[in-house]
Amino acid sequence: EEEAFLVSLYKFMKDRHTPIERIPHLGFKQINLWKIYKAVEKLGAYELVRGGWGCQGNVYDALGGSPGSTSAATCTRRHYE
């Protein structure tokens, strides 16, 4: 399932002329694209997660984020988008 998701994601991004050339990082840690997708899906999809990228921990914490990072929630959301 994860492999099929990644193949589909890379194809989608390439087709819209915004290919993923390298996996984004948060701090010094590479983001697991499957894990961020599943975390958002579990929380009710993007529209329902809007305010929960870091305020209550939600998505950022699911990725193993550091609670001391003040801009991490915004970065997490941008990487997802």
C-alpha cells in the first residue's frame, strides 16, 4: 500500500509539473511522505486538520517532531501541501 501510494504521488506531482526532486526535511530529519499522509488521513483529511498541524501536537507529533520547535507546524503543513 505504501509503495503504491508513493508511485501514485510521484506520478501526480510529475504530471502537474511539480516533481518531487528530493524528499523534504523537518530539521535534520527526512519526512516520511507515507507517514504524513496517513497521519492527516487519520485526523480526518486535510480540510479537518487545518488548525491541527502543531497547536495540539497532532500531525507534527505523529511524525516524531520536537515540541520546542515554533515554526515546525507551519513547515509540516507546507510540506504536506
